[in-house]
Amino acid sequence: MDRIIRDAFELVRTINPELLYSLALQHKANQQQRNS
């Protein structure tokens, strides 16, 4: 299972880095909201 996720992650990073970037920003924003 772990390997599938890693493979999918690599695939997205290759094909659609913008999506990965926006997801990371969203995750960061969610963490900041929880902390405050």
C-alpha cells in the first residue's frame, strides 16, 4: 500500500507539480488555522 502511494505521488509530481504545490499550501493553511 505504501508503495502505491509513493508511486502515485511521484506520478503527480512529474505530471502535475502545480496540483501538488496547491495541496501543500492548503495543508499549511489548515495547520495554521488549527494552531491559532
